Amino acid sequence: MGTSLAARVGVAFGAFYVAIGVIGFFVTGFGGALTGEHGDSLLGVSINQFHNIAHIGIGALLLVLSMQKSDAATEGAVMGVGLFYVVAFVIGVTASDNLTILGIRGEDDPANFFHLISGVTLLVTGLLSSAATATQAKKRGLA
């Protein structure tokens, strides 16, 4: 695993999202999977089975890519997932029926707020880490 800021934050966020996805299945169960039904919530956030799968998948991707030796790969993964969550926020607040497959109910759903916070945090972390990596490379005469 790299030692960059992006690697540390990526592992933390990846583990968090995998855990949230797994815990989500204890709330939703497996019945009626992938129907877009909602009604279950975890900490006030609407979830369904597909939402749980999405969190597990995104978290696992972030974990795997954050454990790479390449800081560039880790930083790219962190920024990519951050951008994904910012886009999920925008889609989530533009209409009440855009993300119903994930059980998100529209602009007033707390999931949108958490997606925005996660997205901005990951984007900023990736950018700061990338800048620090570039600065270190210049100091070593590698760039």
C-alpha cells in the first residue's frame, strides 16, 4: 500500500462503504432484491438491496485501488470515486425519480447529502495528495 494521503483516506472510505453495504443487508434482507423498492433506512438514509450492492462494489474498488503501490493509481481512484459521488448527488437532487433503483427518494433524501460530503472529501483528498506527490517527485529530481 502506498503512503500517500489518498491511500490512507481511500482505504478508510473503502472500508466504510463496504461495511455500510454489508450492514445494509441486515436492514433490508434479500427479499425483493433489485426492484427499486424503498422503505428501509439505515441512519436515516433510504436503502435497498441494490444500494447495498453499489456501496459494497464501490467500497471494494476503492479498497483494492488504494492498496496499490502506485500513488498515481490510488490518487486517480480516490478522485474518480469522489467524482462519481458528486455526480450521484447532482442526479439525486435534480428529480425525485432518477435514482429510485437505489431507493433514493429525491432531493430531500439524506443520501444525497452524504454523497456530496463523500464526493467532495475524496476529490479534495485526491487533489491534495496528487500535489504532494508531484512536489516530492520534484524534490527528488524525478519530475
